Amino acid sequence: MAIGLIIIGDEILSGRRIDKHFPKVLELLTARGLQLSWAEYLGDDPQRITATFKRTLASEDIVFCTGGIGATPDDHTRQCVAAAMGVGLELHPDARIKIQERITDTAREAGVVPNLEAPENLHRLKMGEFPAGSSIIPNPYNKIPGFFVDNASGVGAHYFAPGFPVMAWPMFEWVLDTRYADLFHRQAWDEKAVLVFETAESALTPLMEAIEAEFAEVKVFSLPHVGDEQTRRHIDLGVKGNPEQVVPAFQKMLAGLELLKAEYQLLEPAQPTPRT
């Protein structure tokens, strides 16, 4: 199972808000020995959102999604997931309880008697209308839950949280720690890299290809930098993957750089992730 991230909202694509979910999800996954395989950004376009979920729900991936699960006209995620699954929306009984608890708490804090039948409070229940068969994700911030659905393949699932980081991040942590603790630190991983100065990437390509051909559990990465006032033109060159192969692969890389008479600088090694 790969892990994916979908971030929904016109405000992200227009620049009205800066996305903070991507780096935080990376942080949450890395702390647990997991890696993000892909990410997508979507605007508030129901047709595109539905098409995306039809595709991803057919996969075996674990997918985290933020944004669009409210009850305003620009919130389409719940409806689009239901359409992609070919099911209707239903008021989840547990979501109803939590939303009404929130309404009651808010009224009491304001010193008024809660009226659960008031039109605005009945409208708030729409935030608990999820695709049929959904389960809820608890929201420790304000009790209004998110939801998750299993993939059509029977492997993996999609997890939906609000776009607010203060809500989404602890909800995603709950998902990881409650449902996927058995996956933590299962795959050993290490990374080693150097900065190679004033060398064309094309000159390094044969070396990179040779390393990947010899070491099947290692990936080579090459990140060019054009240089600036603080740093000369260089390439961040390295290997990552199974620690048992990273070490000899990196030694082969250094030996190749010596043969090319390339100037390079070792970078601080990343901390390897152990296998448990």
C-alpha cells in the first residue's frame, strides 16, 4: 500500500492561503517510519474531485484528504466521494451525537439554552452526512468528526478531515496510530548524499545508472542547484533505500566521483530508520 495525500480548496490554488498540510503529513509519516508516495492539489471543482476519487478509490492506497467537508456551498468533498462510490449521503448516527454535543457546548458557553431544532443547528447536521458505509474520525478540537471509507479493492482506505490544520493534524495522527501502527518502521531505510560542485549532471548520469543497475534496493537522486550568493553551482547527489545496500552503493558513488575528479563535499548523514 502506498500513502497518498489530496488537498482540496480553491484558496490553496489561488494563493489566498499557503498549504501547511504537505510538510506536516511528511513529518507525521517520517516519525513513524512511513513515506508519502504521492500528493495532489484540487480546486473546488465537483467534476474533477469526483473523477479523482473514482481513480484513487480503485487503488489499494492509504489516502489522506483535507478540505471541503463542511456544509457551505463551496464544500463538495462529501458529495463527490459519495458520487464516486455510487452511494448516497447519510447522517451518521455517531456524527449526529458529536455535532449536537458541540452545539450544546457552544450554547452553554454563551449562556443560552441550546435549541437543537433551530434551523441553523439542523443545517449543521449536514456536516455529519457522509457516504453510506462511512466510519467517523474523532475530532479532538471541536468534536465535529471527519470520516473514512474503505477502497473498492478492499485494501487501503481514504480518510477525510477539515482543511483546518488544528483539526486535521490530530485527526490524521489518530488514523495512523489507531489503524496502522503495525506498519510503523517495518521498512529499513537510509540515505547518504554529497554536494558535487561545478559538474554537469550529464557527466554524472552514467555513474547513477551503474549504481541503480547494481543495487536493486537503492534509488539514486540528483537535485541540481544553479547557485546563488551563498552557494556555488552544485548537485545534491545521493542514494537512498535499504541500509545494507546504501553503504556499498555510496562507496561506489564516491569512487566514481574520484575517477571523474569531481569536487564534492560530504553531507551530514540522515538517521537510518530501523526495521522492527
